[in-house]
Amino acid sequence: MKGERTRILLTLAVALGVGFLVAFLRQRRLRRRRSQPTEPSEAARHRASVHAEDRGESYVTLRSLEEARMMDHTAVIMRGGVSGQVYLTVPVKYVGTDEPMLNSLVRALDAFEFGEPHTATTRYELAPIGSGIDGGRGGGYVIDGVWLHPRLSDQGLLPFVSAVVAGRQSVDDGRTQFAPAPPTPDGDSDQSGR
């Protein structure tokens, strides 16, 4: 009985600590935003933050992979397309590559899925394992590993994408996997559902 009560109190203390950290980071982000001119990426972060707050959720983005590596419960979130489809999520602790390679990967995923590179983004967010990530086509989830949108995973990309994220391969090693869809018999490329 005593051990169970101690475990419950410890769990509550950890949950409160994470809550205070989220509130601290949100306040710090708001102070920075007020002191800097708004850029398009800041505006996009602000919109996402407002939508999350409307749903009673927290939303904290970090400025870099380096900053995300200094904290627990952070994840890389890759999105693209006009609807902001979530392509990939992965806890930062599993990322063995650098930011330029992650940016290359999101552009390759976007080229494969939509071909709208101006919409492809890589974000670093406070998002513990089990978090749902808002986005088009069903959003995504942070799991204990690499989560790839089912449309991409069904194309057999998960092993390669996981190797890139882990730093074992580069995007250039798998360019053939990201080739555009082959033409259909009537001569048009297969863009159905994209």
C-alpha cells in the first residue's frame, strides 16, 4: 500500500513537472515572438499553436534539432501538402542524422507524395511518445520509433526512411525509391488520391 502511494505521488510529480516545463517553454516562445518580426515560419507556428490551444492542448515548437536534443519528450515532425499531411514522426532520441539530411528527407517524401516542396516542413516539437499530431489525411502519432504515414509505409519506404533518420544512409542512396509514380496505360502519371 505504501509503495503504491509512493508510485502515484511520483507519477503526479513527474506529470506536474512536464506541465510546468510546457508552460515555461510556451511563455519563452511568446516573449521571443514579441521581440522579433514575424516570418512565415513563425506565422505557421502561431496558427498551429492557436489551433492546439483551442482544443485545450499544448503545442511547443523548438528552433533546432540541437535544442530538441537538450530536452526529453521531443520529436521530429515532418509535414507537407496543402493540408499539412504528417509524413513522419520520430522521437529525437532516435535521430542519428543532422538537420540538412532531415530537410532532404522531408523534401523527398513531399516529392513522392505531393510534389509541392514549398509546403514541406520539418519541425521539432515537445511531443512525448503517445502524442497525436494534428495534420491532413488523419494526422499522425508519436510512437517509440519511426512513424511513417500509412500511404508512404504501404509503398515500402519505412525501412529506408528509418535508416536515413538513424544516420545509416543518405537520401541520395535511395533516390530510386522516391521516383515519381509510373505513367498509367493512358499516358498520365498516377496521381490518384494525391
